[in-house]
Amino acid sequence: MFNTTNPAGQEMAAQEIDDLVYLRVHSVSPPKKMVYLAGPISGLTHDEARYGWREEFAQLMPKHIYCNSPMRGKEILKDFGVLTSGKGYPVNAMTSSKGVNSRDFNDVKTCDAMIACFLESNGVLSGGTMMEYGYAHAFQKPVIGIGPKDDPNLTHLMARDVQGWRVDDLEEAANIVSLLLTPGI
């Protein structure tokens, strides 16, 4: 219950109270939420891995849902060419094996949901993404897998029971994430 007197100390009319309740209910922004954007990186260039589907997915999210990419802060890889599971990478705090594992672990731990996109996997199993599935399972994060029904990443026994949903495209995944992370009645 809240105070029903106005700033002048007078009792508010029923309509004033209704208006105040309406404003309090409808002017509250939804809480900020975070989605981790997992998926294969090997075989892609820096820009394909950082922007590609990850940028497209982020643009589908409502304003209160933010996206974290495992490629952020890795501009040092821009001129590397095709990425290859860390082999021969220039090393900095985010591209070393400890840096990659520590940040990915923390990102999954602190996210509200995880997307695992295999639209560009070409049927190659992604060890890093399987690790992220394990993190998500341990931290009880909902996982939405995106890709063909027969992709080995989505059908792998370590992934198929961890993901709550398997969908064909980014739009369907974005809809599920929005429904999961937006409060309402």
C-alpha cells in the first residue's frame, strides 16, 4: 500500500490513485537481462565470428536484453585470417587458453540464457561450444540450440538433453529468448 495523500497533504481522489498506479506499473522498465552467444568460431574469420549471426541476433533482441559474444575484445585476431582453435593465435589476455576459458565460463555463469548457434558449423563438432553447454547445464541456464536437426552439435548426447529448445533459425530463437526474459502476466 502507498500513501494516498498528494504533496499538498490532501487526500487523493480515486482517479488520481488509479492514475498513479497506472504510471507505476507502466513506467517501470523490464530488468536488464543477458544472453550469451555460443557457437563455433574455428573455421571463421574474426569478423565472421564476431559480427555474422551474433550481430544479427543482437538486433532481434528487445532493448532490455543484451548479448555477450565470446569474440569481444579479440580485435588482435582481425588480421589472423581463418581462426583455428587457438593454434598460432597472437596471445593477449582474451586470446590465451586461460583467458578464453575464464571469460567464457564467467559469461555463461552470469548470463540469463544461452544461444548455441550451429547454422555455420558445416557439421563439424565444436569442442568450445560443448564446454559452454556444460557450463550452462551446471549453472542451470536455459539453452536454445539453433541449426539443422541433424547437426552433430545439436544431436550430441552431451548437448541434446541440456538444450531446452532446438530451432531452425535466429528469429525463432529470438522469440523464445524474449518470452523467457521479459516479465509479464
